[in-house]
Amino acid sequence: MTSRTRAHHTICPYCNEEVYLEELIGGKCPLCGSPLEDLEDECLEMDDALERSDLSWLIGHYFLFKKLDELGANPLQAMQIIEKFEEKREDGNAGDNAADNAAFEIELPYTRRERLLPRHCADCGRLFFKGGKKIFAGDTNKPGYSVFFRCPTCSQ
């Protein structure tokens, strides 16, 4: 209820009902259908510039960034991965060059629990306690990701 009280609203001059600007349909009142184009509010201009496809893009990238942030990734690395997803979306299926550039790996910091417990190397299968790297890997062409560990000898 508090978000509604802070939302931008106006009174429709034709039906005299309170109308929230986010509910307008093509600049028209949702109740009576009369045009409310005389409103010169910044929110209306921003709604025109932001399309639904942009909104889904923002939501998808937000959750990807949030997941990488929860795993402890550097924000710069997270933005580079998001950039790869954006390049894939712009290029579409460009062929072999897109497939080569689709895979990514970034190094993540260990959590407290991971520092204490033994880890298995994904490359050689050795058990190790100290050193090594925690890797977040994925592919922009495929859904999902994986988090695995590399021992000190394989990570060099």
C-alpha cells in the first residue's frame, strides 16, 4: 500500500477519477479512454523510452548480477559476463565466432566453510586443503552454470 501512495497520479479531467500514471494505456485513461496528453510529467517520458523488451533485459541482467554478487564475484567481472550475454543477444547466431566467445570462467573467493573443508580438483581429481581456485563457469549459448575447484598445480 505504501508504494501506491508514493506513485505519481493525477485526476482525469473527463471522469474525475484518480488515475495512476503507470496505469495509463497509450496515454489514455484506463477508465474512460480519454487522452491525457496534456500531462507533462517526467514519468510519462521515461515510460515511452522504456519498452517491455528492455524491461525483461534489465530483470534478467539484474538477477545474473545478483547471483554473481552473492557468490562473491568482482563487480567488474560480473559486468564483463553481462557484456558477453549482451553481445550474444545483439549478434544472434553469428556462427562459429559466437560459439568460441560464448564460454566464460571467472575466479571467485572462497567462503569460510570452503576454506576449512577439503576440496576436489575438477581437472585431476586430487583432494586439496590449501590454495587452488574456485571457478564459476558457464556458456552464454546454454542455460545454467557450474562452480568447481582447481588445485594449486592445475590452476597454474
